[in-house]
Amino acid sequence: MKTDQLYSLFKASKGVSTDTRTLKNGDMFFALWGGNYNGNQYAAEALEKGASVAVIDDPQYETEKTILVDDCLFELQALAAHHRKELKVPVLGITGTNGKTTTKELIAAILSKKKKIHYTQGNFNNHIGVPLTILSAPVDTEMMIIEMGANHIGEIRTLCLIAKPDYGIITNVGTAHIEGFGSFEGVVRAKSEMYEYLKKVNGIAIYNDKDQILTERIFRYVIRAVPYSDPTGTDLIINQLESDLNLKVSAEYEHRTYTISTNLFGQYNLENIKAAVAAGLFLGVNMPDIVDAIEKYVPGNNRSQIKVTKNNTLICDSYNANPKSMMSAIDSFANISSDNKLLILGDMLELGEKSPAEHENILNYLKEKEFKQVYLVGPVFSSVAKNSGYRLFSNVASIKDYLSSKPEKGKHILIKGSRGIGLERIYDLL
């Protein structure tokens, strides 16, 4: 079946689903493959639950109510690319090692002041999540913001071919997922695929002109580029102001100075604020609305969240971790005014052969900052920190047992680690 025929079925459906657990009556079901499952096995269940049609790629599950294709993932991506073309709305693509989700959320809040925005929800930023995001766009959408994640070279290129961004932001380049990229230069090359795509379609890159790597890549690849410091032909100067837990900034623009009090923790979010303000101004939102949107934005999903419990003040940043974001979080935590600080840090995953050295660098930084109360969770930290004097836990279950028997009270606690470690499971104990 051709894509335009599938698209006719899509338009007649209520939406697209790849999971029978969340499938709604009238959804179009795509039977995708995963590491431990074959989605074709659930086609019959999907139809029983009210799917309008089940798209499969394994002939043994074919019935008169299924549509057999060569590759369900390919067809899902092709359908999304077709829908993106039919929507005829501008798309802003966002990628980067750190900060892409917070930047996306901030820009969505800002642009929603002016347009009907559809944007990536949760962690739907990969080869499956991007198509599903596009296919869930309402018909009255006026602009899309698509977050793009990657853990190997070529993935951003593929996602750009699906989402077809008119504008693009690379937040920064670091060593996250370096295992899949082979080297830091591999990471740079992979992220730069966004710029390569924008050059081909005469798109516009909004970029951090204080970042040497990105600036060099801008001049190599992109014809049309907008710097954070000058998004509209008028200088934009954003600086961090003195504050404690919540990041506070000043923004100078058109001979006025605005003070923005955010609900975000950490000076590392300053770059995300700069990206959001620059994008908002460039895309036509006025500064008072931008200030209002940023001040009302409350982070979720364990990213730079501040939670005050009956026992402690928690800084919850356990959604993801890599060397750069870990160092930045430790740095910001060192600067808050508290006499009783505790760090609970989990392993940083997907660092390959560099993993032990990167975790040792974190240990050295903790010593440099003279932190006394540190709990380290995970097999890598447990291996490299044997003589550190810090309390070590091989996994989350063991630290849960410890906290249950010896509860913490009256502390400021930074909780930071890769999502796979599962540190969010200790929040209720703190």
C-alpha cells in the first residue's frame, strides 16, 4: 500500500498508536518491533480494542482487517513526513547534548502567547517519537516544535527528513551517549546534521554565538543564522542575577531591562533561557509576553525541579546525566546558601570506555568543591570511588533500604543521575 493510501486511512482514524495498552477506539495501529517484542503479535488485540486498522509487516499475522507492508517503522515515518507536508506549518527543530527539553518547553510556553503550538511531549524525541509527535498534531496547529534526540551518527539527519524543520537550534555539544558516537568529534558531527539539513532547505539556525564549536559549525554549514545576542537586529544581553535556589536573570533589550525570576534550578539553565528568549523575539513575540511565559513555566519530569517536602528541600534532576550536566549541577549546588547539603549522584550511562575516567573526574570535582556528604549510586561509582570516603550503593534498592532506616531531615539535597539508574524512586523517602 502506498503512503497516500495509508494517509487516507489516517485521516479517517482518530490517531496513531503503537501500544495496545494506550490505544483508543478508532486509532490506527502500527505493529513495531522492539528489542524484546514483536508488535505484530498484538495486531489482533489492537483490532479487538477498536483500532480502525492494524498495519503489520509479518505475513503470519495477516487477516482481512490488517494491512501488510514491508516495514512498519518505515511506513510510520513516511506517513509522518507526508502529514508534516500536508500541515503546511513552520517547524522548529531542537537538538543538543544538554538542555534541549527545557529549551523546547520554554520556547513552547513563549510561542503559545502568539500561536497554536504543537510540541514534543515527554521523551518522544527519537525515530518513533518524532513521527508520533507529528501525527498527533491537531488540524488547527500553527507551528510545531520538534525535539530530536540521538545516540548515533545519522539519526538527526533522518529525523530532519521526517520533521523538515524550517528553523533549528542546537543547544550545545557534549559527551552524552558517546558510546554510540565513538568520539567527541562524532558527537559534534551528529549534532551538526541539523545545520547540514537547514543549509539544504535554506532554513534558519538560531545559535549560541558564545559557543565556539557551534559558531564554527554555523559558518561552515548554514547560510542563514540568527545569534542569541542579536535575534532582531537589536542587541539582547542576558545575565544571571544573584539568587539562591531559583535562577534569576536580567534581560536588556531595546533600552529596557527586564528581571526574570524563573522556577528553574541551576546556572546551567541560563543558556536555555537565552535560546528561548532569542527564539521568541525572532519569531515575533514581544518581550513582556516572553518574561511572563518564562516566569510561569514550572519544570516537570525530574528536570531542574525544586521540591520542598516536610523533611528536606530537594533538587530533582534525575531524568538524565552526562559529564557536562553533572559538573554543572554540582557547580550550581555548591553556590547555594545552605549549611547542610547532601548530594545523591547516580551513574552516568552510555559513556563506553570513557565511563570510569569520567566518573573519576566527577569524584575529583566533588573533592575540589569540598563536599562532605555524598551518596553515590550505581556500579561504576561503586567501583571507582572505593577509597573516596563517600557512602556507596550498588543500586537504587540498596539506597532505598538505607534511607528507610536512616531518614534524612533538614537538608538541601541534589539528586542527579542517568534515568536508567532510577533515582526518582527515592524521592518519597526524602
